[in-house]
Amino acid sequence: MSLVPSTFELEIGALAPDFQLLDTKNQIITRDHFKGSPLVVMFLSNHCPYVKHIANEISSLSKVYEMKGINFVGINSNDVSKYPADSPEKMKEEVTLRKYSFPYLYDERQSVALHYKAACTPDFFLFDKNFKLYYMGQFDDSRPGNNIPVTGKDLIRAMRGVLANDPAPKNTTPSVGCNIKWKPENTPPWFA
């Protein structure tokens, strides 16, 4: 496991890259399924200890903010040939275990992670109702073993801001976690 931070390569105000991926129910989900509402795009993993550490709070928080009009989508871009714990079948188990209410998508070709310039799991991107990037950064300060409670405070602050039409936050803290498990042919310059 390599510990890496978010890249911050996607600029605030950038348009959310489109995607067309299968969810755990074998339905194709696109960016435009979430048209007209703010959207949190999360790069997740089933096996990463950093994701496991906050997964239950992600599940709870998403349910609260979905009722306030924010959509959520999880994306798994890991190379499952080397990390079978992230396979689509295991993703179905994860949705059931965590009681995710949002779609959890499989980015088999890793093209979506590349377009978002995602680096780690978890990695968070919050877009406004026009799909313009409003926030990217950490969920909160909690990490496995640091004894800081998992609250989601950084993402909550950003979601409250986007709902209130406040200016995008500045000087955000990058997310940190396991590196996305890239296929050799897809390894991006920010990881090489």
C-alpha cells in the first residue's frame, strides 16, 4: 500500500468529466443522471483501510445530504486482476454491508479516474448543480489509528457552502489514502 494525497490537479470551476459506468445492479449510470443537483463523486475501494475507516460515516452522511438535495456516487477504479477484493461481486457485498444508498460504479478501464485526476482512495470531489468543481479534499482529519473521531466535517462544510451558494472554499486539505491500483498501461504521470 502506498500512502498518497489528492492531486488537486482538477481546478476549481472545472466541469465534471462525464462517465458511463455499470453499478452493482448492472445498470449504466452517467454523470447526467445527477443533472440539476450538487454531486459528490467519491473514489472508493473495498479493501483500503482508509476507506474502511470512514465507510460507515460516508453511508450515514450521504443519506442525510441526499435529503437536502445533494447526490452521491462512488467509483471503484482499482485493477481487480491484482486486487480481487475490489471486484464487482465484492462491490455488491460492500454496498450491502455499508448500506450505501448511492450508486457504486466500476471503472474497469480506469478512464474516469484518469479524467478526474484521482490519486487515492478515498478521494472526494464536490460539484455544484452545474457540474462545476466546488470542492476537492478530505472527508475529515480522522485516519486509521490517529484516534480522531470520524465526522466528515470538511465535506459537510463544503456541502453546506454549495447549498448556500457560497464561494468555493480555498486552502482545503487534500484527502489521503491508498493509491489507486493502476494497471501498468494506465499509470498516470502524477503517480509514476
